[in-house]
Amino acid sequence: MASGETAPFPVSTACVVITCAVVPAYTVRWHFGPLPTTLLENAILLTIVVFAVECWRARVRPVWRTAVLIPTLLFLVAGVISIVAAPDRRAALGLYRAYLLEPIAFGFVVINIVSSAERAVWIVSALAVGGTVAGLANSVVVVQALRHHTYDVVNTPPVVIYNTANAVALYLVPLIAFAGATALHWKARRERIIAVVFVIVGSTCVVLSFSRGGYLAMAAVAVGLAFSHRRRWALLIGGVVVAGTLMVIPTIRHRILTEVDLSNGHNTLVGRFHLWSVTVQMLRTRPVFGAGLSGFATAIGPYWNQTNIDRYTYPHNIVLNFWTETGVLGVVAFASILYVGFARSWRGWRQRDAGWRAVHLGVLLALVAVVVHGLVDVPYWKNDLSLEFWTVLSLSLAPAALLPRRPKSAANSPMPAGSP
């Protein structure tokens, strides 16, 4: 096969799907000598190696010039600078590898193997499998605690697999957004039914995570899904009815009303306001480079009340997270990446055929979920979240990469209506 022709990448695709399914397994860790690693990291590296081998055997030149190429390179450069600026460069290098290099490389593979809207749905379905396992496991623990009256809902919920219940919502809500778009706009009935099942299961897991940020992100996604459909008013009314029904449940009502009462000692927004204020104070002394990768907890120390038992590794705001970790350059680069993602997915939703339109809408609303939840939390700086972000984002970039991979005869011929 000559360079530039379409390749199916069957083994690479299988590796991508398997890797996406085991994303929560980043919690399975071990060491190769002095080097720490995870099950997820090894799956990513295997996928990249397999993709390189398939490209070599098929004599295919991978597509690497995408709309996010320049901001991605700037993001990587910002990460390198942040390693130098970090108080612990060994830890910073580990985060650079796990949160930047590996997920970006994995997204590069995804861009090249996604040759159809169906394949894009397979990949997100694999992400949903891992998310469902983690979400259901966490939900079982929460339900048991509620049944035995060992959990007060104003406190942090119990958790399994992940370190915090918020992590369940951070991972699941973007996938619920994608599944919702599939359920409303996909062309085949089977996939729509599967998507509806996941929306129900995933939303239940998010509700039982008691993540207020997750609730806010789900509400934003629900509004976006409703306005994407011709029966928008019926969907909006249905969403209001569901929300009102949930508020009738005492545990959920108590959890939400706690956030409205700023005088309540369990109100997390009050703590967030203080954390953001202290973070801004710290950034005034290092406005350009921030605290460096893995450096936030150390840098904020002189400004943080030492009697406060809470110790944060991130400031829990999407702008401040990137500013403290990767400096101003990282903020600008990531904002540019988000802009391209929103622009490409919006254009694809408005212009493409039924299958790709659903994919692009799913990406668009997944990014909405990331930004909205990121107002009060950390939607990127984890192994699973960074991989999920680059995987989902890459789905909106893949259609533009299809044309350079077509045979010259196909590239020069008129494309049929609805072709990507």
C-alpha cells in the first residue's frame, strides 16, 4: 500500500478499544526497577507500538498535521518548562509522561484509526464499559453505606477503585453526553438502545456519587441535548420533571441544599472560594510559570492555613489548574485546544451526515461537561481523565484526517453526499 492510502489498522483498533475499556485500571500499579508504571500505561504503550508496526507493514504515513497540532506542541513545551520549574522534577516528569505525552500520543493513534463514525462509537463504548464498572462498584458501596446509616450525605461519599467519588462523575458525565447524542441522533436502532441504557446507568452512578459539580455538568449536558432535538421542549420539561423528582429524595435534597447555604460548615463552595483566593495569592509571586508540575501543594504551603486539615494537589478550577501546573503558556495552549475542539465539533454537527453528526455533537457536549465541571473541580489532571479527553477530542479531528489517507484516485473523485 502506498503512502497516503486508507488502512483499516485492525490490531491497533483492537488495542485502542481494549485500552479504553481498562482506563480505570490505572489504579493497578507496580514498578519496573525504580520506574513506577500502571496497567493503563502499559496498554497505551502497547497500542502505540502496534500502531507503529501496522503503519510500517502497510507502508502508511500517519496523519499528524491536525487542527490542534500547534497548540498541542505548545502544551508539550509548557509541560517541559513546568518540569524545570517544579520543586520535585522526578515527580513532574512522571506527571508529564502520564498526563501529557501518553494521552496525546494515544489520541494521535485514535485520529489515524477512526475511519468511520461506527468506529468512533466503538471506542466511546469501550470507555463506557470501564466507566460503568467503576461507577457501579462505587454505587454499591454508597448504597450499602446509606442502608446501614454509616454515611451522612453532607460529608465525602465512600468510594471504591477511585480515590474520590467526584472522580466517578468527572469520568462518566462526558461519556453520558456522548451517549445522549447517540441516543437522540444515531441512525441505527440497536446503538440508540444501548446508548439509552448507558445514559440511565451512568446517570444513576453520577447521582449516587453525590458530586455537586457532576450534577451541574449533567444539567448543562441535558440542556444541550434537548436543544439539539426537534422535540426540545418536551425534553426540557422531562428533564425538569426528573430533576424535581430527584430533589424529593431527602438525601439528594440535603446534599444540594447544603451548597446553597453558605453559612453551612459543610458547604464546599466556601472552601473552594478560600482555595482559589489563596491560589491567586501564590500566583502573584510566580505568574508566568506557576507552581510547576506536581508543585501546587508545596507552593501553596506558605499561604495556606496550617490548621486546615485539607491538603490539595490542585486548586479545583480549570483555569487555575492549568495555570499552576503549566504556567500561562499552558493555559493559552489548552484554551486553544478547547477552542479547536468546540469549533470542529460544532461545524461537524451542523454540516455532516447523520452518523458523524451524532459523533460531533457527542464530542461537543463532552467538552461542555469538562468545562462546566471544571469550574469547581479537576477535569483533566488524572490518568483516566487526560486519556478520556484526548480520545474524545480526537474523534472530532478524525474525519478531517480521512482525506489524506484515501487513495489518490478516490481523493480526486467527487465525494458522495454525506461522506466524511
